[in-house]
Amino acid sequence: MAPLPGAELVQRPLQLYRYLLRCCRQLPTKGIQEHYKHAVRQGFRVHSDEDNPERIQQIIKRAIEDADWIMNKVSAWLTSTCELGC
């Protein structure tokens, strides 16, 4: 499961939020999707008062890296599960 295209275009928090929710929709089960949607919402609540542009860019970069890692982890899990008998 590759990261969604468009990650390189994310520059603002709202764009990041939408990107991360689109990533959540790619996850295999409703339970996993809801778990990560909740995590995305929580992350935005925690950082909602951030006003330092450099810090915002750091948060965006890290969030995209984390989303890529999760998508790759799920992809590896799906591959191994299918090898055992989908």
C-alpha cells in the first residue's frame, strides 16, 4: 500500500488533515480506519494553537512520514496475510 500521491503538495495544516483522512480511507478495515482517524483528529487538537511556521512545517513533515510508515506497515501485513491464505 503505497502512500497517496500529493504528499509533496501539502503545505498547510488543512491540506495535511485532508491528506491524512484520505490515507485513512485506504486502510483495510473499518476498525483500523477509525483508529487512525481518531489519532489524526487528536493530533490536530493538540497542535491547534501552534503558530510558529517552522514548527508547523516540522509537524507536517513528520505526519507525512508517519503516514507513509503506517501505509507501508499495513501493506506488509496484508502481503504476509495473503501469503498465508487470503
